[in-house]
Amino acid sequence: MKKKRILFIDDEEDIRILASFCLELEAGWEMITASSGKEGIEIAASQQPDAILLDAMMPEMDGLETLVQLQNNPKTKHIPTIFITAKVQASDRRRFYAAGAKGVINKPFDSLTLASQISGFLGWSNQ
């Protein structure tokens, strides 16, 4: 079975490092990271990851605008996206799902259950 490749878009380097380490170790996934929505969109189009993890609150282009642009691009609209965010009010969740998100994971996340949460949202069997 091909190793899953995940793109994590978050402006906070320490969060990207922690999540990447956890998911590589726990699930054996290959992690790609981006520090902005713009960079993430470019990487998603060129590298075609199996899924995207996306922070909601980023400077310049927030997560919702990033998701809208990903959904509007024929090269990336098929890639499932999950928000990992501290912005977890019901109204925000509805907006994320309405824009096409497959799930929302709260920050701070539990590093021991992160891979299983992502797998659950995407319907992936645990590897």
C-alpha cells in the first residue's frame, strides 16, 4: 500500500513540527508543510497530497479563503481538507463544512489520537 502524503498548512512552525512528527511516527505518513495559504495552494497543486490539514487563522490568507481557492482549482478540488484550529465555535464549524471541509480538529490537539481522528474523517483504515 502506498504511503499517504499529507500537506499541513499552518503559520506556526512549532505546530507544524509537532503534528508532522506525530503523524510520521504514529501513522507512517509522509508529511509536507507550508507556512501560508498561498504556499500551501502551490504545493497542493504541484505535489498532489492525499489530504490537507489546514489552520483557520493565518495572516494574509486565512484558512477559509485558502480552502475556497483549493476548491476552485481543478488540480486541488478533489483533495480532502481538514481544519486543525483553535477557532471552534459552531458558526465557524458550519462555515468550514459549507466550504467543503471534511472535518475539524480542535487545537490544542491530542498528539496520540491525531492520526486516528484524521483517518476517521477521511474513512481511511488505520495502517
